[in-house]
Amino acid sequence: MKARTLFRVGVYNHPIENALSRFRLPMERESSQPESRPKYFFIRRKPDSLYVQVSQYTNPADTRPFEYNVSLMVASLSNQTNREIADKFERETGISLKLKVPGELERAGKIISRAIDMS
């Protein structure tokens, strides 16, 4: 079964680790990312596959021309699950992800949806 993806973006001007400590899913830091762009992820394979990734640009020069510095991607088998996880992330972390998602992220989501097999 192909994944459904959801991207949300916003601004958070504090270290992302502070907010993630309040999120109930145990996020792991991706060690290959530079300090200026920390990225965290959560993967659950069974019983219902779920992938959550959040990243933050901490260097203001890296965010131009974008209006956001935090992006959240949720991938699962259901658009409803994606929305529920994204809403939960916003509630628990206090990070508002209400900015317009850039077209390149929306296109990436479509590519990811076709590429990920979550069965």
C-alpha cells in the first residue's frame, strides 16, 4: 500500500529539542544532519505504519527565501491519521505550523507517497 504524506511548516525561534521533549512520540535525531539543520524522526512499522519527521533551520541565511524554519512531514496509510498526528504535534509541542506549504514540499510529498510502500 502506498503512503499518504502531509507537510506542515511554521516558525519556531527556540531549539527544537525543547519542544520535542513535550511530544509523546519518541523522536530520534538523525546523526548525519548538520547542527544548523537538526532533523528528528519516528518510525513505527506495525501494526499501522507511521513515519514522522521534523526539521529546523537554525541559521537564518538557510531559510531565505522561505518564511518558515520548521517543517513537519507525516506519512501513513491515511490522510486522517496524518492530520491527527500533525495536530497532536502542534498541540503537544506548542509549535504552530499554519504557514502555506511551499510547492516544492507538496511535490516532494507526492513523490514520497508513490515511493514508500507501507504494507
